[in-house]
Amino acid sequence: MTHSPVTREPDLMPAKIIYALYALGYFSAIPSLIGVVYAYIARGRSEIADSHLNFQIRTFWISLAIGLLAMITMIVGIGFLIWIFLAVWGVVRVISGFLLANEGRPITGTRYWGIMAY
């Protein structure tokens, strides 16, 4: 009897949960904070999962920096445009990352100025 090697699918449930938390973060900051902490804790289990978790950690910190820039520049009136950019940037990153995680694929990079994962 011949046995074929068993290939294990990477556990991407933590990444999917974090994408959902980030989506909820558009209504309150608390889910995003929980998501980034969870991303740091969940790293180190598989390369594919780590590609998503590292992407999510970068998304959090870049979003925070852009959000601070938007708040500061509200005084001169361009902050609103930066908020709009941040909203679109974040939604596309969350959706594109989630779709890749749902397919069991790693994040190998981004395109369109870091907006979309592929």
C-alpha cells in the first residue's frame, strides 16, 4: 500500500479574524488594537500565515501614521483628503488580504502604491 504525503493547509483563521477586526476598526479603534496585538501573538506558525500577519501589522502602523498626518493637516484643510485616501487604502488592503487568506495563498507583495495585496 502506497501512502501519499499529507499536505497540511496553513491555519489562516487568525489572519481572517484580524482582517475582520480591522474591518470593524472603521467603527471603533478598539478592534484594530486587538487585531494588531493578536497579529503579534499569532506569528511564527507558518510562512503563509506570517505573510498575512506581517502585512496586517504593517497595515496597522502605516494607518496610524497616515491617520496622525490627517489629523495634523486638518488645520490647513487637506486632512480630509488624507482621511479619504486612508479609508480607501485600508479597505482595499483588508479586502485583498482577506481574499488571499480565504484562498490559502500568501501575500507576496503589494501593488498600486501599497494599496492592494497580491
